[in-house]
Amino acid sequence: MVMAPPRRTQAEAHTHRRGSRCRPDCEPRWRHGLLVALPGLGVGALATAVAYGVAAVEPSLNPSTVAVALGVLVANLRLHHRSLHAGTHFASHRLLRLAVVLLGLQLGLSQLLHLGAGGLAVVLVTVAITFTATRLLGRLLGVPPARSLLVATGFSICGASAVAAMEEVAGGDETDTSVAVALVTLCGSLAILLLPALRGPLGLDPAAFGSWVGASVHDVGQTVATASRVHGALTSAVVVKLSRVVLLAPLVAGVGLARHRRETDPGAGTTASRPPVLPLFVAGFLAAIVVASIGVLPTAVLNVAKSLQAVLLTAALFGLGTGIDLQLLRRTGGRSLLLGLLSWLLVAVVSYTGVRLVVA
């Protein structure tokens, strides 16, 4: 005898109907993802604190540089346990993109007016030559196109933040991103040590030195660290540097539009994986610039956003550092390292020439 299933109460029936509107596992999934990411995020927070502590003890070291080094150390000592992967991946992608958006709040279109026509010309020419020549050098050296694009963007604009902004458009893999970030971090850190020592032999006064630093050093934090070593250079360095950063969104949009058109060409085959013309977080970066330009946020809020951006970037760079396999770099990174060094030399020479002709 087959018995009929028990009748549901009215409350049970309502719960059953409400739950049927979504997948049975839709609510636990995000909770599970958060719980899985917590160990990696916790280690990233600890690494960020250590990076700031080391930088406080040794001012010549930038927190972002220390964070990348810690990530590389954790990965290559085989301490990057599988349980940490979800959190470090979240940091290296989501937190890095949020840091890019917050970077926009440090920019204002009025800065371009303070820079002047000559200074703006130096920035535009330096970015254009560095970006174009680095991509050509990458092709000559046989570096993968996506990696060359990321290196060119990082060295010509603003280091790891620029690499993150171009990543989605470039279409490379995590190795390409990690190598590009490692290169801009390495060369930017060397700039902190080398550029102040070159000021005297190159005959640059503090203001001209600051302009050279702003036009050639990659990351904003590295720029501040380098210029701070010469009294009177910081203001011009920050103005020139942030003017370079403003060019990030137009550059990403231009590359995205070019790839979009090329990959949607009827003769180019499938269009299933068309790259975005402008990633959503880069649009957020533009919106943040607009907010900063119209002055609706109080200074206290902008200061908090600036500090938060620096912390998020440091945590994100630790996450990216955990993706750098030194054995893999030894096998595949020789040409990439040469490309990075040549690009660094190029941006330094072009910007110095511009500063000598226009600013000094």
C-alpha cells in the first residue's frame, strides 16, 4: 500500500514556494565563498601590517615593495597553502580594482592647469613614446603580446594600478599580470635609490628633479618616496605624476576600443570573447576623478580615501606576489626582465630630455 505524502502546513508551503524562486544553494554559496576567502585575506592583512612596519623602520623601502617581496617569499617557500588561494586571489583582483577606483579621488582636472602647457607636453610625449616603444621592443624580444601590453602600461602610467586597469583588456593570464607587477615594482624600487643620487650629476634643481621623478617613476607611492629624498621636489613630483595617472582611463579605453573593433571584424572569426572597451572599475576611476574635480567631498573624507587606497594596494600587491613563481621566471622571464629594464631606461631618458627642454 502506497501512502500519500504528508500535507504541508501553510507556513511550510510558503517556505517551499519562496525557496523555489532561486537555486537551492544560492544563499549558502556567497557565505561559503566568504568563509573560504577569510584565511587568505587574514594572511594578507598581516602581511600588509608587516609591510608598513618595515617601511616605517626603513623609509627607503616602500610598503608596496615590501608587500610584493613578502608575497614572493610566501609563494616560493611553499607557504602559500591551498586554503589561502581564494583570499589572495580576491585581494589581487577585487581589492586591486577597488584601489584603482579610489586612486581617482586623488586626482583633479585642475591639476592639469597647474602643470601648464609645457609640463603637459612632457607628460603626453613621455607616455606616448614609452608605451609605443615598449610594445615594439616586446615584439622584437618575443615577449607575449599581452605581457608586453601590461608592461608598457605599467611603465608609462602608474605601475601596478595601471597593470590592473589594463589586465581585463589585455587578455593575458595571471602569470602575465604577476610578471608585469614584479617588473614595475623592481624598477620603481630601484628608482627610489638611484634617482636622487643622479640629481647632482644631471644638474637638476629640486623642482626640475621633482618633475623628472613624476614623469618617470611608476607607482604613486614610489614617486612620493623618491621625491621626498630631495627637499623641495615633492610638490612638482606629485603634480606631474598625478597628471600621468589621469591618462590611464583614455589609454585603457583606446586599447579596448582597438581590440574590440579588431576582434569583432567579420574577417577575424568569432566574437564570443570580445574584450570590454572600458572595464567597469575603470569607469569608476573616471567617476571618482569627476567627484574629486567638483569638490563635493570634504578634505577629511579624501584623506581617509587616500589612506585606504594605499592600504588596499599594499594588500593587493601581496596577493599578486604570491603568484610569482621564481622558477617559472627563471625559465620564461629573461626576455621580460630585459623588456622591463629597457622600458625603465626609456621612460627615464625621454622624461629627462623633456624636463631639460621645457621645465629646467
